[in-house]
Amino acid sequence: ISMEDPDDSCPEEIPGVKEALKNNDTAGAAKRIKEYLEKQTNVSLNIAITGESGAGKSTFINAFRGIKNRDEGAAPTGVTETTSEVTPYPHPDNPNVTLWDLPGIGTKDFPARKYLKLVGFDKYDFFLIISDTRFRENDVKLAQKIKKMKENFYFVRSKIDNDIQAEESVSDSSKEKTLTKIRDDCIQRLKDLGIESPRVFLMSSFQLHKFDFSLLQETLERELPKDKRDTLLYVMPNVNPDVISKKKKALKVHLYLLATLSAAAAAVPVPGLSVAVDVAVLIGAVTHFVHAFGLDVQSLKKLAIRTAVSYTELRDVIISPVAAKEITKELFLKVFAQLGGAAGLIGAEEVSRFIPIVGIPVAMSLSFVTTYRVLNFILNQLAEDAQKVLKKALV
């Protein structure tokens, strides 16, 4: 089976697939691909959010999950300590991604010396230590303990929009100078308290597309294992065009796997089976694509509320026929029609698979091309729509 634009993430990397295809063991190849896709779908990611009371932990958790502070299921916010126990907040688009709101370190029930044990240190992939002013001794103690356990941690200086507004009201300092001043002050204080080369990210939970949120995402992308990196990427808010492009690139890897799975089904000489498998594969894959790009109805409505750009305005810039829709088999028939030659390939596949000797290889090739072509068309269109929605939302 030939593939267009092969890269280092093509399906032959999955152990056993290449050998199975060489030995014409299509069932074995399909089994391994399904197992791999299921494993990728179920990768868990646990993010620990900690800091002192009023630092903006809950607001950050809600913003990252794409919901407002008053929405149902939101983490409670307040100027006093609202977190008295470790509380999980699953991401609405992927319950395998959980943000954990941790009580502030150094409180009566969570003293610094026992903190990591009490909050269940081992379950988290990394820690975000949040402060809305200066990082304090307890923050540093926690960072030092995390470092000793050889886990990653990052300092987040929150509510940075308030600082800029306050600075502008009393001086002529530019935004860039204010940001540099705050960053340098945070870094120096952390160094004075014993943290070598601290990594500080300036952030506003109400404006994730500004300041250092993108820089934090890029840092996590470098430092997380690949499977967890992709899991994080798919739930990452579309804060800039680059995030959308990265999602497209990561999702494109799946096209080879899904097309190969479809081709393996085409090797089974049962009329209609391969077409049925193709449609089932497409529905599951495209549903994932739509949610990853934030183009499902719920995500668009939440974006409309956050940005004060109406849902109708956001929906009007979308071209893809699968965005903001319930994805059904009937809907895909319309998509096939848009692809021109796709329907002909499907018909040719059904005929070719019953030709003696050469029929099965031909059917497999046609099935691969058809599935890949449909998915690639949809993926490209969704990525373009996500860019347009982002641009519209940030006007």
C-alpha cells in the first residue's frame, strides 16, 4: 500500500504492523492498529494546580477547560481559600485530561513538610505553581520538593492584565516594559529563595491568547512524552494560529493509520463490509477532529460567551459540512459527493475485490486512497475553519 507524503510517524512504526502487511496478515495488522488507536485515545494526563489562596488557580482551571467561573461544573473561585481538598476537574472534551485543584501549601491541613504526600504526588504529570503577586517561601519549598522527586514544575504569575492596567494608570511605561519588570522581579526573587534558573510564565486567565500561555504550551510540548504531548495539544485552547497548525499536523498522522485499517478491511471478501468500516472509521475520526479544533456546537457557544462574538457570527465563517453538526452516515454521503472521485473509488473497490487473484490487492489500495482522501479533505477544511473562527473571535 503506497502512502502520500510519508513522515516519521507513519503506521509502520507500530510494532508488528509492517511485518503483518508484508506477510499478507491484514487481520493482524488491523488488530495492532486498533489497539494502538485505542491506547492513544485513552492516554491520561493529570495536571496539578497549586498556589496560595486568591492566586487565581480556579479561574485558570476554568479558562483552560473553556468554561466561565459561574458555569455548571466550574471550579469555585474566591479571594479566600476555596479548596480544602484535592479536587479533580476533567476536561469537557476529554475526561482523560484532568486538572487537579490542590489546596494551598502551608495551610493547617496541608503543611509544607507533608504536602506532596497528602496531595498524592505520584498521580501528576507536572505542576503549575500559581501566584498573583510574588512567589513566596512556601511556593519555593514545594518547587524544591518536586525537583527532588524529579518531576517538572512551572511558575505561573497570574492576573498579569491587572498589573498592566494598574501600571498604565500611574506611569507612561509600555506594556513590554511592565512585563519585563514583573518577569525579572519574579525570577530574581525565586533565585534569592534558592531556585536555580526558574521558569516563570506571565498569564491572564481571561486572555489566554495574550502573554505567555503559548510559551507555556511550547515548553510542555518539548518536555512531555509524545503521547501525553498530543493528548494535551488536542484539548489546548486555540490561542493562536500556531496551535491550530500543530493540531492539524498531529492529527494528520492518524490518517495513515485509519486508511491502513480501512485497507485491511477491504481484504475481506464480504460485499459492503469495507464501505461500512470506512464510514464507521470516518465518523469516529472526524468527531475527534471537530472537537480537537473546537468546532463542535458546545465549544463554539462557549467561545461566543467568552469573546462576546455571537455564535451565529462564528458559525457563519465556517465552511466545513461536518463542523457544528451531528456527524452521521447520511452526512458523510454529502461529503463524499464533494470529493468528486471518491464515490467512484468506492464503487471500483466493491467490484475489484471479487476479481480473482488481483482483486484483493486492488481493493485494498482503493480503500486506502478513498479513506485517506476523505479524511485529508475534512482535516484541511476543519483546520482552515478553526483559523477563521479564531480570527473572528479575536477581532
